[in-house]
Amino acid sequence: MWPERRTFLKASLLAGGGLALEAFIAVPARVLAAAGGAGAAAAAVHAELTAFVSIAPDGVVTITARNPEMGQGTKTSLPMIVADELDCDWDQVRIVQADADFARYGAQTAGGSNSTPSSWLPMRQTGAAARAMLLQAAAQQWSVPVAELTTSKGRIAHAASGRSCGYGDVASAAAQLAPPAPESVPLKQPGEFTVIGRAIAGIDGPRVLRGEPLFGIDTRLPGMLYAVYEVAPAHGGRLVKANVEAAKAAPGVKHVVPLTGDGDADSGLADGVAIVATHWWLANEARAKLDVQWDLSRAQGHSTAAYRARAGEALEKGGGTELRRDGDPDAALAGAAKRVSARYEYPFLAHGSLEPQNCTALFKGGKVEMWAPTQAPARGRELVQKLLGLPALEDVTVHVTRCGGGFGRRLMHDYMLQAAAIAKALPGTPVQLIWSREDDIRRDYYRAAGWHGLEAGLDADGRLIAFTDHFVTFGEGGSTARGANFTPTLPPADLIPNLGFTQTTMPTVLTTGWLRAPGSNALCFMSQGFLDEVAQAAGKDLPALMLELLGERRVIPPFGGRGVPFDTGRARAVIEKVLRTSAWSVKPLAAQTDPAGARRAKGFAFYFCHRGYFAEVVDASVTGTEVTVHKVWVAGDVGSHIINPFGAENQVRGAIIDGLAQALAGQAIEVVDGVVQQSNFHDYPLARMPITPEINIAWVKSDNPPTGLGEPALPPVIPALTNAIHAATGTRIRSLPVKLPAA
């Protein structure tokens, strides 16, 4: 079920003539809260999403992009929905980025693949209502029935009289009309779409290629200074004292400002020392001259090795907090004909967005103006108001810039808080804070590490009858750390009668957060990897096991009434599709050895997350300890329409490459006494071109509203790869990143 929405329209006249259509889309507060959207707390009082369409007298259509753009393509795809129902010429469309304003636009979050599902119907209604008003205005001018008029590419025609006009010719008259109730305006049938379904390049693409200033780091203001922010080397460290005189005397340095915060959390400011100079390089060089004493006692003992040891002890001890129990898994395991057990683990991961964290701020007259590459601008605005103690939210202006990569990192606002605090200390002076790459790697909000103790039971016929998982993660006081939670609907949940999920938490000083496909990027590796082991023990392959578990088509309600239903028919469809496109039946389990001695095989995985159903097959070979991925086949169901095939394929390809990098590039964050050991791309490598395989993408259309694509294609590629490695070599990969033993 999709949440009910009500859309309210308001028309006004543009300066100089033309139509401005304001579409207020009221959404139940629970929707915003469930999405973790900016301003979710305020949604309990009043929740509105706002989109704007304006048509100038010359026919140019301007559509406001509400959500931030970080390469996921929503700045292009969501206006495409409006433009299609408006029936305008895409070449006449101009797109502008909205500033942060929850009261006007609602939750402006880019995250969770929520932009498309939350905007599909409202954006269609907005475009269709504007078209209806233009038709009504033309009908009145020509004294003809509206039913006799047609539209195409931004023009209105009356076939009987041969008259026609552009939208701009009647836009001012349309602005005088009362907008229709959006639910009363007929929407196009899918066969009538002219923009939706077209492969359209990203609206900012040419500007990016030309090097135009679009990103936060490109912001330039008169008299602007540049800042770095030195924080404790260990997470959780506090500032004791700072001798800043030597740094003040360094070339180009204008100010050195110690700042006392209240911690590392998203809602707080970490203690630090800001160095402000005429050039960023000079500010960064002056760091070496700081004499700072930190209290690092809180971080003692918080090391990767210690976490791993504690997790092992917890798994040996058993127990934990019960997350879900179906049937009697203990009794079913005890009576099983065959039992399979294993332990899986995965590391902390950094985001590694190519544009490091940055923010430009100007504090003047008791107000602050900011230019920020943020995924959740409204939330950042609220936190800045709170930090600076400003009386009203309107005292904070946030101009949303294009993000040079986000992947969940820019849902956090530490860099915005730092820039705001520095700017307040230097009123009247615009300051641009830029993190170094070392800052970015060492002060991230990391994907949490995790450990799993798994056991499964098979009956005499090889059917899976019991499954348990003891998950060790991070958290305190009964709550898990940000992004470190478990998914109680993880397969084979709801597909077998006896299942148990338990959880043990331990504290950490590391700041954790959401990474692309939060939770799923790790849980799918564990789940589909272990189920591949279970399938092998049952004498079948993983696709056969999954299809057996899914059974006949049915819709399974969300566990505990939260989340979205799971459609086993949609799951079956993508699995069957990828088995066909990949020719899985040709030696799916038996390894092939090529003339050079490389062992080569295919691996499979399936996953459902962020409303998307994806099944993937990886063709990989292993030579010694080196893994080469030759081809990846993807089958995905994200609803009835692919709004922009160009952007959609880019998202899938990017997700596949991201997943392969997590598995093969050696990505892992190690920590010793709270100090992150990695610092740059030499020891935290990103994907390089040679890692990119051929990627074949097939869509399975279903009769469901379209959903987002930023996340759901990533999780299956990792276990499909590790399952392929096992099929090729017999070596089971139960920890990431992949490390094969030397021959």
C-alpha cells in the first residue's frame, strides 16, 4: 500500500507575466518519519512537500528541483515526470535547485531511494494540473470547449479552427484561474508518455564537463577566507588546551580559533581548532605548528582487534536480545537431519566521496547564510540554528549545492556545524571550510562492522526447516548505533516455519552512519553467502533453494507492521530473468579452468531492499590470489516504469562497481584506541577502471509504482561474487574484503 497524499494547488502571476503553479503535497507525518527525512519531528505538526512549476511568456518552463543532487539523477528524473504530464517540450525546460526550506518544500532528503516513490504521483498531478489550467485559459480565449483542444510539446491546438498557440501565450491568463483539485485531473496513460521512458542525460552533465562551479567546494564570495578544522586524533577526544601562537604567525593565516563543542554526534560540534587563512593550502600547512593537548582517555581500548575479540566471545556465549522468533528454531535444529553453521563478518567502511566535506558560511547581522553540499539540508538548517542559538529557523539560509558524491555521508552535518561555528566567531567574513582527504577518511560516519553466528537445519529431503542468526553489533542501552541495526525480514524470514534472530551490542567511540544501501550492503553478503552454503549441503544451487523457499506468489505483510510488503512473485520473476540472461544452467556450480590456469565460475545472489527486487549473477575467475570479474548480469524490478533509462542504468552500474570495490579493492577501516589507521586513497582504495566488468542489465516491469534505484542493485553483487569464488576454487569467503590464501 502506498501512503495517501493530498495535493493542493495555488496559482500566481510571474513578474512580467506567466504562470507560477505552486503544488502543496500533504503527506502523512508517519511517511516522513519512516523515511528518516529532514524535519521528521516537525512533521508531527505539519507535513508538506512542495514543488513549483512556472511558465514564462516565451514558453520556457522552469521546474524547481526540491531534493539535493549527488549524481543519483533526481534533478533530471523528477522534473521529467512533471514535464511529461505537462506535455511540454523538454528542450524548453529549465531546472533550478531549491534552497533548504522545510515549511515550503517539505523533507528535502536525498537518501534511502525515497525520492521517486514519494514524488511519482505528486509530480504527475502537478504537471497535469498545470496543463489543465493552460487548456482552460486557451478555451476561454478562443470560446471553444476544452475537450476540443489538444497539447503537444508545449503548444495547444484546436483542430477544428486550425488555431494554435504556445503555453507562454496563455500562461498569464492561466495564472488568474482557480487551480483544479489535482485528484480530479486525468493523468496520461502509460502509452501516452513522451518524456518518461526517454534516455535523457543529466541536466547538469554539460556544466560538469565544462568545469562550471556547481559543487559546494566551487563556492566563491567576495573577501572569502579558507579554513581547516583540527580535531582530536582519536574519536571521542576532547580539547584540553591549545597554544596557537605559532600557527597564527604562519604565512597567510588570519585567525586561529579554538572551539569547544559537545561531542562527535550529528547534533553536536566536535572540539577543535579552526585555522583561517587567505588560501586553504596555507591554512592546512599551519596545522603542523599547532600545539594542542587532547584528552583521549575515552578512546582507550576501542580497537578493531578488541571489537573482534569481544564479538567472538559473544558468539561463543550465545544468548543476546531476541529480535524475532518464529516457531521453535531450537527444537527444529535439534531434530534436523543435517545442520550447517558458519560465522560471517565485515569491516567498518568509509564513504570516500570524491568531493571532501566542505561548507561556506557567512554570519552577519545575527543571521547565517550557508552554501552546503548536503543530502538533508533541512536537518542541517535546524542543527545550525540550535548550535548558534539563533531565535528563528529563518535566521539560517542554506543554499543547496550539487554534491560531489554522497552515498549517505552527507546525511550527517558535522562539517556544516563546524563552518557555522567558525563563521560566527568571525562575523562579516565569509569562510569556506574544506576538509583534507585525511580529515575525510579519519572523521567519517562509518558503515558499522558486524559479526554473525549462523546455523541452519535441513530435513531428510533437503528442505530448509530452521535458521538462526546471532548478530553482534554496536550500541548501548538497548539501542544500536546509527546504521548498525539488523533487518528482521532478512531471508529466509517469513519463508520457513522456524527462525530466530538475536542480537548482542557493544559500545564504540567511532561515529557510524549510513552507507549506500544501509544495512543491506552487509547483511546481504552474510545472508546469501550462508544460504549458498545451505543450498550446497542440500545438494542444490542457491537459485533453486531461493525459488523453493519463495513458493507460489503471495504478498507477505511487513514484520511488525513496519516497512513494505514482500511480493514473492516479483522475487521469483527477477531470479528467473537473471537465470535466463546469464545462461545459469551452463555449469552453474562446476568450475571451468582456462588454458592459463585460471579457475572460473558463476555465482548468484538475490535481495530485496528499498522497495527494489534484484537478482544478480557474477562470472569471475581466480588466478592465484587474484580475482577477475568478467561479467555481471542484473535483473531488477523497480516498478512499472523506468523514468530515465540513462540515469537508471548509470545507477545500477555505479552500484555494481561500488559493491565490487567493497569486496575486492581492500576497503576496510581499522582503528587502534579510537584512531583510524587509514588516511587516504593509498590505504583506503576506491574502485579503479580495471575492476569494472561488462554489466548486462535487464528490467522486469511490474504493475507497481516506480521506486528508487540508488541502493537496491548494490547488495547482491557482493555475495554473487563470493559465491562465484567458492564455485571456482572451493574456498568459502566469510569475511570482507576478500582475501584468498596463497597457494
